[in-house]
Amino acid sequence: MEAAFPKTRMDSPAASQFRGKRVHFIGVGGSGMSGLARMLMDAGAIVSGSEPRPGPQTFELIRRGAKISRDQIGELLSNEIDLVVRTAAVPDNNGEMVAANALRLKIVKYAQMLGMVMGERFGVAVAGTHGKSTTSAMIAFALRECGADPSFVIGGTAPQLGGSSHSGSGRTFVAEACEFDRSFHNLRPKVALITNVESDHLDYYKDIDEIVGSFRDFAGRVPSDGVIIANGKDRHVTQALSGLLTRVEMVGMEQEYIWSTRILGIDNGCYRGEVSYRNRPVGTLHLAIAGEHNLMNATMAAAACFACEIDIGDAIAALSRFEGVDRRMTVMGRYHGATVVDDYGHHPTVIRTTLKALRERFDPRRLICIFQPHQHSRTRSLLEDFAASFVLADETIVPDIFFVRDSEAERQRVTSADLVDRVKANGQKAMHLASFGQIVEYLKTNAREDDLIVTMGAGNIWEIGRDLTGEV
């Protein structure tokens, strides 16, 4: 069986345009920024930066020779700097931004830099409303297991990968492609994946039609000799890809797509499935992580590995050894006989699929879900969908909404109590406990043997699980 492209995965990247250039990163400590900084250093760039809250990734850059300041006042900036890279979190009035503008230095956003670095490599970009981090990590893990040494930047920490980013010696670069702010329009991947397209980021996009159009623009950035690997069962994905000239390989479960997987069984919540390519069986996935949705993610990852010239049988075997990404159904420990699990899910579809997977995995006596809404605008725009997503929970507890980006006016338009009222109207048991302290005390009193306590959300909700399981 011939793969999609000529051999590229073992090649080293070509000489970089950044060799010898001085590049400064404002906020270099994040997973994405630090990953790009390492890749530029490996390409011969002279890297400096700032990071008010340095961590292991920052100290590693310093160890390798980067000059990094804790202060963001511009003391490392000069006319010799060729390029300044900023994170989306850095405001225009940041001291270092002000200094860079005063020096008339060229400034780019992280997403723009990601695109420039990807342009020098064989890019694999994973887009979608959800599933990006797990699918990206699966691809990077399988490529590494199969002898390649890819670079990658993913949105979560994968213990088997040693973190969330890596500068590899191979030419392949795997990265998440985020649709917020249309940042993924900066990428030029050779292989693009679209896991799904749903309503989200409605503080930025007007409606689902505008979101579909944005994904279409992203897909249009894949060259004619590239390939788009996409969810064939998602009508919005199909709509976004309609009429494109670039080759599209649809993926699905239990149906005849170019890539399909037939479910063979389930063991402790982990699915087994026979993968077929153009109706020909090519291997069996036996997942080490729970959930039918992860069987779909793994099938898409296998297709991506094949497009990177990896033997499909080897890729499938490697994906069966993948153990997941932190904050994706992560077991934190036990409290008084109850199992405590943490998950990043913050979209209604993810909540539903995750609760289903957790029930299959643990078969609990009761499932108590503590859900921290992320953003007032998201909560308001998807309120009814959120309210219907907890049907598999025996009890739902909602703290105050995690504040991100929203205006004060938006904050006044919806509260956690509004979500609780809607959940109750659907016949489910739910309550609003504003603070983490109140929730911890409630759980200490009410947790029982064989309960499953699940903390969910993109904010700091994991602290509740830490507080429970950290006790002797």
C-alpha cells in the first residue's frame, strides 16, 4: 500500500530563514512560545525573551543559552532585534510592547510565528472545535514511536511525550490549529485534520455559518499536493470542505469512508476497532484510553501518520500504546472510597461524550460532576446545550463562571445559577455552590464509596480534586 507523499519524515529541516537572526519572545514561558523558541534555537536563531512567571520550560531555555528576563520593561530589546513575538495575552500597553514599538521593531503574533516555522517543515495541523490536543498528541507520539523525531506544539501535556512541545530533528511539525481569532489562517500545513466543526467562540464569531466559513478558509490553505483528513459524519465539516480541489480523505466509524473503523468490543471503557483504508483492513486499534470518541481520534491520527509516510500497521500499534493527555479523564486519586477524575471539557458535546466514557470506564454507583463554566459569553450562547449535556450525571455542581476576556456587560447577562436552573428544568439534580471551598466541604460530607467525582472545565477547577486527593 503506497503512502500519500514522498518520504519526508526522516529528513532534517532545510536551512532556516531564522539562522543568525535575533528573535525576542514576550511571554516565552508558555508551552507554545517555549516550543517555538527551542525550534528557533535549534535552527540557529539567537533567542531572548521575558517571562514574569518562569517555570521548567523557561529555565531549560536559559540553560541552552537564551537570555530571559522576569520583567517586561524591554531591557533586552535593542535595534539589533530582528523580530519580536508576542502572545495573545500580551496587551498593547505592556511595557515591553511599548518599548518594541518605540524602537520600531517588527512584531508578530504567536500564530503568525507558528505559521512561519511550519512553512519551513512538513506541517501537520489539527483543527476542530474539540479533540485537537488528544489527536495532535496521538500523532506526535506515533511518529516518535515509529522512528521519526517530529517537532510538536500541542495544547496539553502528554506525559509520554515529556511535555507539550518538542523541537525534533525530523522535518515533520505537528501543531494544533486554533480557530479563535482566525489564528489558524496563519498556518500552511501539508496535512490538515478537521475533527469537527461546532458553535463555539461566539464572542468572536457571529454564528455557525461564519465558523464554517473560517474552517473553509483554513482548509483552503492546504496546497493542491497536500491532503485534508476530516470527520465524514460531521455535516458542518462536509459543508466547509465542499468544492475544494485539495484531496480530502473522510474518516468515520462503522461506515464506508476512505478511513473507517469497525468497533470490535470494549474493555473497561477502552474500545477495540478494526481500521480499514479504502475498504481494506489494515490493523486493529486496542486503545489504552477510554471513550468511543477516542477511537475516532485515533483513526484520524492513523490516517495522518500514513500521510507522513509511516507504515500504517506500525502507526496503529503505536497508537494502541498511547496513554492520553493530562486533564483528559485524568485519575487524580481517591477520597473516602470515591474515585476523583479531572477533565478539561468545557463544550456541551465534550461533556456528553466524556461522561459517557467515564460511565463505561468506571461503572460508578453515582457520578457527581463539578462543572466550571468557561467564559460568560460561551455559557450564555450555549446555555440550553450545556443544560442538556449532564444527563449522565447523577448530580451536577456548578461554581461561579471562570472569567476570560468577557466585558463587564457580558458578565451581567448570565450566571452559574441560570445554568443550574436550566439543568433542573431538564429533570436533573443540580446546585450552584459559588466557591471551591464550599464544594470541597460538600464533597467531604457527601462523597460515598464507589462514587465517581469528576471535575470539568478549562479553568482552575482541577484544584478541587487536588484538595480532595491531597489529604491523608
